Amino acid sequence: MNKKRLFLWCLYDFANSFVLINFLLYFGQWLVIDGGLSDFWYNAIFAITTIILLFSAPTLAAYTDKHGGRKFFLNIATFGTFISYSLVVLFAYADTPNIFLVALFFLLGQYFYQLSFVFFNPMIADIADEGHRARASGIGQSSNALGQICGLLVTLPLSASRLDPLIPAIGIFFVLALPMMILFKEERKMESGISLRMMKEETKIFKSKMFNFFRISIAAPMLVAFFFFNDALITASNNYSIYIERVFSVPDKTKSILLMGIILTGAIGGILGGWIADRIGALKTLKIILLGWVVILPAIALAPSFKMFFILTVPVGLLIGSMWAVTRAYMSTLLTKDDMGYGFSFYTLMERFATFVGPLAWGGTILFLGSEPSSYRLAMGILTIFVLTGFFILHFWKRQPTSEIVFSNSYE
């Protein structure tokens, strides 16, 4: 492994955790509970973000696969995240906040944040060889978890407000992201300048290339399964603070402490999952993790008290950290180096497209049944269906490898 690149890569993952965790914990509650936006429209923001990603991410990823420049686009996405989230806070602090504008800039912030991973994830190929990528991915996941813990600790004194914690989170994110943006050296440089003509050409071949990718690539079963089982994690995470508020009505400081416990076990899970996957195989490890989710999600939904909820959710961090570490590493072993960026664009899309179906299922449940605790419990339990679907796809859908030459030529 290239230790300098690994450090910069992990530092960036550490940095973006500051905005992720604080917007997850505080802003979601502010927008729905304080701002009055419905659960349905809050979740619809993630669905709309997915649609925008669908029409932009694969084209940009294919462009970087062909012409290089992943870090260039990563920097653009990072600037977009910083500016959009800053405008969210600015408009939220207005004497009479315009919820539409706040939600719009939150949507843009979500888009740029998710877009950054289209370029960030494939950079693992510049850090470690195939035999060490699970370990590198686990270290990165642990850095992400550590960043979330630090992000909560830094803003904990400001937890009496649901907007104040966002200001330092945004600033620290941008400062700590700068080393990656400036110092990370890619093995492949951008071959030529950006032009609209090149972008149009990539857009033109996108549809046929996508069809051939899913028809030929051995990564297709993994991506389709990921679409379903990751739904449970992302949807539950996006609604975490709102769920606890509606079901148990505990203070935000308590939510923050609980979340730190989950993240701490997530850091352990990232390292442990990567270590196990390097020894028994990423696919086998991933299936074990999914079975763990099948057991724990219904148990959480049925927890009769906050004490029991607390006991059940802290170990969930092990499943969260290990799942992301193992899926990213497993995905990297299924893709050729020339198609790493394009393949990971679908990895990111499937991750976010899960926030098209999952949030609508969650939001629709609340919309039709009302904001009673039982409605939120049912919404949580429904997520188990998505995990089981992903597990069965991963277990039964087998695809034999196709030669690299045929695979590459199929894109032309």
C-alpha cells in the first residue's frame, strides 16, 4: 500500500464525516420537526438527488475512466458541497426561514456530497493492490467513523441548538479536505482539457455502454443486490434522529451520545470486516453481515423501551462499518482497472438509488398511517424486506467472468 496516498484518502473520508453526521443528527430534525417539512418531502429530497445523479454521475465517471482527472472532479464536488451546505445554514438562520430555499440548497449539498464518492471510491486502486484493498477500505471506513465521532464531540457543546453545530462542521470539513485536494497524486493524469464536445460524446454512448456493462460485467449481481440491502442502512440512517424523537422523545444530547457509541463500534467493524474478508473472502463475509441485519432490524423495531433500543443499536455499528468496508473492497475486485471509475459510479448510484425506493417506502408509511410511534416502528421493520432481497440476489445470481478484451470492446 502507498502510505502517503492512504493517509490523504483516509483524511478526506475523516473530513466529510463532519458534515455527514451533523446534518444527519441535527439538520434532519430541524427541517422536519422545527421547520415543518413533512417526512415524505424530507425523504423525497434524497429521491430527487438520485435522479440528478442518474443523469450525470455515470457520464462523468466514464469521462474520467477514459481521460483521467478524478481528483479534478472530486475537487469540484467538494467545493459544491461546501458552498451548498453553507447556504443551507445561511438561509436557515433567517428571521423567517424560507423552507423551500433551505431544502433546495440541502438537495444540492446532498448531490455534490454523493457525487464526490463517484471519484473518491475508485482512487482505492491508486492506494493498494487487489490483495490489500479490503484492508485499505477498512482503514478508510474506520477513518470515516472516527471523523463522525470527532464531529459529534466538537459540536456536542452546541447541541442545545439544531443549527449551531452545522457551522463548525462545515468549516472543519473543508479545511481537512484540502490536503487530499492539493497533495494526492494520481497515477493517471488528465489527458486533455475538458470540452463540451467530449462530454456530449460520452453522453451519447452512455446508454449503450450501461446496457453492455450490466449485460457482461460480473459486478452486475453485486450492484443490484447492493441497491436493495444498502437501502436499509441509508434510509434508517437518514431518519435516525427523527425516529428516536418520534418514538422515544429523548434529548438531542442523548441522541448524540448514542450515535457516538454506534460509530465507535462501526470503526471496529470496518477494521474487523476488512481483516476477515481478506482471509475468508469478501463475498462470504458480506453474506454473514447481511444475515446479521435480518436479525437486528426487526429487533430494533420491536424494542419496547429506549434502554432496550440503546442495547440493540450500539452493536449495529459493527454491521455498518463492516458492510461498507467489505462491499467497497468486493466491488473493486470485480472491476477491471480501466472500468474502475465507471463501475464505481454505479456503486454510488445504487447506493443513492436506494434512497429513491427506501425513503418513499418510509415516507409513504408515515404519510398514510400518521406520525405515531407505531408507524415509525413499522417503517423500520419494512427495511428487513430490502435486506433479504439483496441477500437472495447475491446468493443465487451467479455470473461467470468474461475476458477483459471482450468486455472492453463491448463498450465501443
